[in-house]
Amino acid sequence: MPKCSNCGKEYTENYLLPQLFSFADDDNYQIRENILENLPELCQIVSLNTIKTKVFELLKRLSNDKISSVIVDSPYYNFINLFFNSLATFV
């Protein structure tokens, strides 16, 4: 997966984010963990509207992961909780 910071906003929103959605249901849990690890960087590039409409939906899908370690063992667990709590007021 290319690093978000090298892609730019338009490419990230129009190409990379849809790819992440397609990988969100991948059978390999490590792929789903990798998506979570890259979300903070992605959020620095895309628009606030994209975060509220698309990234939030991606996080909701991943939070229902059948393997709880995808969320709980992620080094970004605190970020995810903070993100959910703060963004919920905007959606």
C-alpha cells in the first residue's frame, strides 16, 4: 500500500480510500490491522467531509471485526476511541 503522504488529497480520496474499503473485509486480519495503522496518516490528508462520511464508516466496519485483536491490540486503539468519541458529535 502506498504511503498516504506521497499520494495527495485527490488520489487518496478517489483511489486509495476505496481500496481500503475493499480490504476491510479481507480474510487476513493483518491486512485489516494495517488499515487501522494507516488511518491517522490518511486523516491528515483527506478533507474533513471525507473523514466524517467515509473514514468514519470504515472505522465502524473495522470496529465490528470478527477478530477483536484487530482493534484492541492495535497501537492506535486510543486514537480510534478518541476519533469515534469526537467525530460522533459531527455526524
